[in-house]
Amino acid sequence: MRVERVELRLIEMELKEPFETSFGREEKRPAIIVSAMGDGLVGYGECVAGSGPWYSYETVKTAWHVLSDFLIPGVLHQKFSYPEELRLPWERIRGHPMAKAGLEAAIWDLFAKAQEISLAKLLGGVKDRVASGISIGIQSNIRALLEAIERSLERGYRRVKLKIKPGWDLQIIKSVRAHFQGPLMVDANAAYSLEDLPLFKGLDELNLMMIEQPFSYEDLVDHAELQRQIRTPLCLDESIRSPEDARRALQLGSCRIINIKPGRVGGLAHAKRIHDGCQAKRVPVWCGGMLETGIGRAHNVALASLPGFTLPNDLSASDRYYRQDIIEPPFVLNSDGTLSVPQGPGIGVEVNARRLEHVTLEKRVYGAH
Ligand code: OSB
Ligand code: MG
């Protein structure tokens, strides 16, 4: 089949509550929604680049530029028999994994719809429900944090991840542990260095499931040193930008768990490759999140249905992030703390055209007549 037309939409979604991490506070989530048309079908993808170069160097503006001027021209009207073939012209384009992942996602959805199977099946998924965890941002005080944790547990989330930053770390997590002994982990978003070893020795006493990305997004060596000095597994997020990075991290002992985000690693094909490599080495993985709308969430849920995703994912219900999602039905939390994997063709959820139009700031069509 061929991709006959591509549409890009810059959207902005208002978060229900601000999300604060070690690199800042977000009140609105911009994103690029990619539609790929062919054979009378439409596939959807979401590019998770943010408003500024904090989590990654990519932003919605760099992604729009790279998609418009380099990625889309390379796939329009090209014949393909499997989505990965369309990645070939992208090999020459360095970096920009989120831009690549957004377009690739739309092509995966389009292709699965043409095959009349679910994206989950197409990727090799085996589960019909995926375990749901919640990621709680930095709060104004410990009381607010304990309340947020309480609410999450009442709703049924299977594990709690807390963001930490210098000044909001060991003491806070100790206080949390005094109230909550269940599945807990922390995510530093690269805010520390080896000089903070005593802090990590302290966290090592708190029976955490893992510590996510304590050091620089470019580092693998210092992470390996830290992992040698603590029992708690390290999990890498920002430092794993490709299947090659994953291989190197495991070889060096930089982590024992990997957080897989398709946007960060250049798309679903690479995400699956990392999963396969980890599964062969019996390294557990889970699917991370980027505060996606229902479109990106549907892709992530399909990915998380693969057998190696054995730890709870950062895949919460739609209503944890947004008052109204742009898909129907929204993702809801099952009573067992899971999200159901949609069974329909492709991503298996419908895009609400009126809602999508309502949140669109800018739109452009490629390959149209
Ligand atoms: O580090 O995992 C992260 C959100 C935006 C950017 C980076 C991260 C996150 C989250 C939220 O932790 C996870 C979610 O989407 O629920
Ligand atoms: Mg993270």
C-alpha cells in the first residue's frame, strides 16, 4: 500500500492539574497529531515532543520542521508492504526520534487497519489488559503529596511513581514510606550526579521497586557505578535513545530495568526491538508515558501488551490527565488496576473529530490535490 496524504495538526490540551518534574512545571500539553491516509483509511499517530527542550532536545516546532521538510516527503506515495520499510529513507536523518515516531505511529495504525487486525496483534501482543501505574508530580507540600497518593490508591493504580528533585527527595520519600508500604518507585529525570551517592544509599533502604534516571540523559558509565553500589534496580528512561543504547546499557550494567517510550527511541519498531532484546536477556521492561492524548496512549497500550512488559506501566486512565480526551471511548481503569487493550482494527479507538478540531492550533496537509 501507499501513504497518499499526510495531515499534521498542532494541538494543545489543558491538563487537569499541572505536572511538575525536576525540569519544570507543565500546565498545557502541546502535541502534533499525525494522520496518514491511504486505501480510503486513516491512521493516527502522536508526536510527543514538548513545548521546550527539557526532557529531550526536540520540541513541537523542531518536530514540525523535520516532519514537514524531511520525513513526510520520504514516505509520500512510496509503496510498502510493511511499516518498517518506510523507515529506510530516514536512516540518513540523524536524531529526531519523536518526529520519526509520530509519523511511524500513524503508518502502523493505517497498516493495521488495512490488515483488519489490532495494532496490539500486529506488534505481537499477547495480553488483553495492561497493568496501570501512576506518575505523581512534585507537589507543594508533603500533605498534598500524601493526599494525591491516597486518591491514586483508592482508584486502584497498581504502583505509584513519585518525581524527585534536589530538595524534594529522601526526606519526602521517607515520610511517604511511613504511610505507604506498597509498590513505590521514584523518577529523578536526570537531576543528580555521582556526588549524590549518599542520597541514593538512603533511598536504597526504602524498598523501592526501582530508581528511574537519576543521572544525566547522556550518561551510562556513572549509572553503572551507582548500580554497583546499591541493591535497588536502576531503570533508565532518557539515557536509552535507541536499541543500541539499550544493548550498551545492559552490557555496562547501567540499569536492570528499561522504561520504553516509542517517542524517545524513534518509534514502535525500535521499541519492539528493545523489548525483544530485553526479553532474551530476561530484563523486565515497562512502557513509559509522555502525558499522551488517547491517540498516543492507544499505541502505548498496544505496545505494552507484548509479553516482556512485566512491570506496571505509566499508562493511566484518560481522566487522570484530561477533562475530555480526543478519542472515544476514553481509557478507563478496570477494577484490577489495568487498562483494556482495544481489540478493533489498528489502535482500536475512534478519534472524536469535533474535539480534535477544537484543540487544533495549526493544520497542514501534504500530498493533497
Ligand atoms: O520522565 O517519565 C517521565 C511525563 C513527561 C515527560 C517525562 C516523564 C513523564 C511522566 C508521566 O513521568 C508519565 C505519564 O504519562 O503518565
Ligand atoms: Mg522518566
